[in-house]
Amino acid sequence: MTISVTFKHSFPVPNFHMHEWALAESILVAALEAAEKEDLKTITEIKIAIGELQQIEQEIFEFALKEITQSYKDKLGKVKIDITTEESILKCNSCEHTWKFSDIKKNISDDEGEAIHFIPEVAFVHMRCPKCSSPDFEIHKGRGVSITSIKGER
């Protein structure tokens, strides 16, 4: 019997250096806690959404998930992990123009991109509306990491 649980839990990046390994472990621990609450003996699938602004090194993140999963073989033996990237949507509060991070990423230096990777909120320091150059904008989508669903067996 397969049980599907919709689970939405965001992992904001705190104001310090958060590596892909620590993020991977946090996600797996949260998934195990959710499975325990739902009385699942094993987890068969975890779906994860990564905000584009996180700029996670996906290869490192996937490797970390695979390695950490080995520590929880009894609950995560053959778990399928599906990772999608949530495209960013930013909206200017001055002219109401909307854009994506990918639209302006080429205009950001490597150092600025690295800063946004660790703390997405610094995007407000390094980016401006591409239409009116206002620094007053909101991030509507594409920030953080979420477990969007968990499937398992009882």
C-alpha cells in the first residue's frame, strides 16, 4: 500500500554560510519527521523544489542527498528523489514590471551571484528593475527550498 502525503515545508537560508550538505541533511530529517507523523515505515519518494535564487550547486546537493540517505537505509532504502527548480518571479514596486532572475543573471558578477546564493535577500542590494532601474522590488517566487510531497508505505 502506497500512501501519498502532501507536505510543504520551506527551508529559508539563514544569515550565514549554508552548504548544500547541511541543506540536504535538513531536508531528509524533515522528510523523516513527516513520515513518522504519518506512520510511514519507509519513504519511497521525496519531491523537492529549489528556488532559482538559491543557486544551489545541484550536483553537490544531489550527491549529498545520496550519501546522507545511506545513513537512513531502514527508512530511505530506495527512495526516489525528484528535484525541480522553481523559476523566480520578481516585481517592481515602482513600475510594476515583472522579470526573472535568469533574465538579468548575466549582468551580475560572480561575487554578487555568490552572495545571492547564500542569502537571497541580498538580491535587493545587487539588482535593479531592468525597466526603470528602481531598487524597490519584491521576490514573488523562486526563493528557498521546499519539500513539496512525500510518498511512502505503512
